[in-house]
Amino acid sequence: MIRKVEFTNGMRVVAERMSSVKSVSIGLWVNIGSRDEEAHEHGISHFLEHMFFKGTALRSAGEIAQEIDAIGGEINAFTSRENTTFYAKVLTDHLPKAVEILSDNFHHSKFDPREIEKEKQVVIEEIKMVEDDPEDLVHTLHIEDTLKGSPLGRTILGTIETLNQMNRKKIIHFLERTYDPKQIVIAVAGRFDFDTLIALLQKAFGSYQRNNTRLIPRISPAMTPQFQVKKRKLEQVHLCISTPGLAITHPQREALHLLNIILGGGVSSHLFQEVREQRGLAYSIYSSPSFYQGGGLFTIYAGTGAKNAPKVVELIFKEIRKMKEKGVAAEELKKAKEHIKGNILLSTESSSSRMSRLAKDELSFGRQFKLTEVIGRINRVTLKSVYEVANTLFHSKSISLTALGPVEAHTLPGPSNL
């Protein structure tokens, strides 16, 4: 049901037909994100994502919105550290219109200087919104300090200083430098006719060329262990604790996913049950892995009162030690596997989720994985594998901690006994 076509310009199309739905999701995935920016371009990938919707030679920004609303569809975009994605979801009959609008935005955006100045203010407000949300802010501060010196450590949004330097010339230069067709995957999932789809996409994107691209090599990030407090008048202390993780293509990535579910990735996890349910010390506590090309991070977050912060940090380190020393129980691993498999199978009911999976697999691995293969890799993870991952990642000398809020650094226990 999955087919792949590569145009002569190097752009790839990966499409999966879903006979059970009446819609189609299409995404233009560019393998360029904030880690591919030079220092003076900080935030430009995200800013460019905004500007693609601010008017073309054929449509104003208002007309783009009106046309997609008129067919009951949705169109949007997002930027990550490694990708920029433009996508639409429409009823099958409106697929040609969705392709036309995405193509028009991609090829013919005007990047009007007046719109650039207005959008600067929009993104500056977005930055301020993050600064007003302590949970978002502590993650931002933590990754900046932990991956200091790596482009992955920069915020996706940029800074007010770099945004104020944005102009049309800089945007055009970045596009010409980075948006190589070989770095683009068009992913489609839903109800459609494959031959009709390829004809539409060939006409819309098959002649796209970039002859002078110059990409910055993606160097594996080096983590700088650090332990610091950012004092701020808040009602809670917000904590981020992390250790180096695994690259997106690492053979033990499934073991890390399962470790995460057991340690802090769900409401039945060790951290949630011990810190929130048993002791009532936090409302929000969770863990999450971040997988990048060449490396990753594994991060634990908790928000708690100032007087409880030392105890919460102590409990987090305690649960990590237990996992390193004793591993996980067979029944826990079994439940974690069912959790992940359930999430995967439920996601197959959504054309948007399947479209995203197609693109991510193609960009990261250059191939598609059958569902049976994905489930098989999960089923083959052993107790020993999870134990090995825990002992590979968690070491006292590699732990970083950032605390944001009304707490003194000397009150927080260190990871010396991990």
C-alpha cells in the first residue's frame, strides 16, 4: 500500500493509500531546521515557515486562509530542530486544490518587506509567550546550557536580537543555501489515486531546482554536564534533569522508548507514581527522549514547590539508581510494549499520523518500515537491553540539571551516587 517515487530533481514522494478514510493528508517535509542555521541566521527556519503563508504572487494571506476554509480543510506548518514541514488535510476531492495552494506558497511567496516587519512582532510575542511559561522556559534554558556550542542548543524561535535583523535578502539567501530538492520529502496518506497524485505533484514540484546549496555539516552534539539554578519569583520550582540520549538511527532506540515509558513516560510510570501519586509532591512530572541525527537527549521534568524541590530531585535520582541496579520487571516491560504498540496501532487510524510517519522514516532511514517490522523490533527488546541502555546513559558525570524558580543551589542534591 506504500509507494515511493523520486523525481529527476531528487525530491521524493512517499504515499500510502488508506481506503477506510475520506480525506488525504499531504506534507512537504524539508530536512532543514534550526540546527542547520548559521549563528547570524538564528531563528530563520521558523521565521521562514511563518512567511510562506503571508502572500504570494497569486494570493494574499487572507485569500490563502479563505480558500482552504472554503473547502473545509486545514493548512499549517511547524519547525523543529531538524525539519520544517508544510502540510494540509482535505477531503479527497479537494486534493488538487491543496497541492495548488502548497505549491503556490512554496514557489511564489513574495516575502514582502512590510509583511516581514509585521511578522517579526508576531514571533517576538511568541518568544515572550515562552518566557511567560516556566515549563517551556526551563526546557529552553536547559537545552541551551546542556548543548552549548551546538546548533541543536539554540532555540527554534531565535532571539529578539536575531529577529530584528531579519530581512528579505537574508531569507532569500537562506532558501537558496539550504532548500535543496534532495532534502525534501512529500508524504501523502489517505484516500487518493496514486497515478493522479504523482501527476499533480510532478507538475507542481518536479521542476524545482537549487543549484548552489551549501549545507552546514550536522556534527554530533557534545553535551556539557552542568548544574545550575536560575532564580526567579515563581510559585514553583521547575526542574529539568538530562543525560545524553541516542541518535534517531541507534539500534537500541526501541529499548530507550520502553525505558522511558517505565521510568516517566506515562501515568503508571515509576516517577509519576512515586512522586505524584504516592507522595503528592508534584502535579506534573514526566520523562522524554529526544532523538536527533548523530545524538540525542533524555530529559526528566518536574514542577514542584520550593520546599519540595530537594526531595523531588532526590527521588528522581533514586528511581534512576534502582533502574540501573535492578533493571525493570518482566511484567513492566510487557506492559510498556503493549502501551507503545497500542499507540502505534491507534495512530494508523489517522491520515495525519501516517503521513508524518512516512516522512520521518524516509528522512531518517531512507526507507519505510512495515507495521509488522516495527512491532517485531519492539517485541524483541529484552530485559537485558533495557538494563544496558540505563547503564549506558545514566552516569553521575553526564547528568545536567537546571532549576528555575525560588530555590537555592546548595539545597539540591547532586547525582554523585548514580
